[in-house]
Amino acid sequence: MKACHIRNYSIFLKEIDGKFFLFSYFEYVGQNFKLDMQKMASDPETQRWWKETDPCQQPLSDAQEKGEIWSGMAEVFHTD
């Protein structure tokens, strides 16, 4: 992930009404997000990891409609 300019990466788990949801956060410090994500997706170790973990994830409907696993979110507040 560092080679793809991702820093400060965390995944959180939250149970809501008996269902578990994952929320991830990372900071992207590169110049070309699309290219860096393609680079990450082509990495054999990343592919192996995704093969193991993707079946454990059930995307929300907005991501599923796009053939993705994770839903994007807009930051609405930030302070340092």
C-alpha cells in the first residue's frame, strides 16, 4: 500500500442490528489515484489477499451496483 501512496490506513468494525459493517479510512498522498489503484490490483500478493477476503464481504447496494465492494463516502468534518 505504501508503494501506491496510501498512508494512515485503518479498518473499523461496527455491529448494527446484528449485522457487521466494515469502515476503512486511508490518506492518499499520490498524484494519480486511478493509476496507483491499478498498480495495487496487479500486485500478486494483493490479489492473493483479496481472493481470501473478498468472499467475506457483502457490499452495500450502491457499491454492488457498480461491481465494487467498498462504498465511497464524503468527508463532512475534519479537524487537526
